[in-house]
Amino acid sequence: MTKIVFFRSDGIFYGFEEQGHTGYGDAGEDILCAALSSMTMFLVNTVEVAYASQVDYDINEDNTEIRVRCKAALPEFESDDYKRYAVSGIIMGYYCQLGDMLEEYGDYLDVSVEDRPYGD
């Protein structure tokens, strides 16, 4: 099972952490794991390129952990309202997409939200 915890501060999504393989298929052939990886990298690339904002992320393939945090989503780090809304919005979109996926893949995914300040 893959556990995905989204980070939120004052109602604003700014990052997430993913741990574990879904177990939906064999390693290298798991379409659910591939979908998660693809969505994660789409988010990272969009924030970095389209929104010209830094993304702090770590990918540990040995123990299947990914941690993504985007300062640009939070007002204490980014003054441009449009950029903040765009960055937090794409993270919230990922959260919503996973919520939809839980209907079919609920045995393989665990999605939750933690309210905590950036950096904790």
C-alpha cells in the first residue's frame, strides 16, 4: 500500500509525502505506482517550469519514499497571489485526483492531510 500524506498550513496545501509500493502489480509493471510517479513528476515540473518556483523534493527509491514541498504556495514565502494560488492549486488538484482514485484503488492507497507549518 502507498501512503500519501498531504501537508497543509492555514488551509493551504504546500506539499506531500508518499511511502511504499501500492502492491497493485509486480514491480516494474504496477500501473498504479506508475500513475502516482507520473502525477508527482508532472506536479514538480509544472511548479518548477511553468510557475518558475522552487520545489524541495527528495526521492528515495531504495525505501520508496518521496517528499515534495513548495514554499511558493505559502504567503510567508511568496508575495505573488497568482503564483501562490497556482502552486497550492496544483497540489490540491493532486489531492482531489487521489480522492477520485480511492473509489477504485482504495485497497492500495491511503490518503490523508496533516495540518502543520512548513518545515516541520
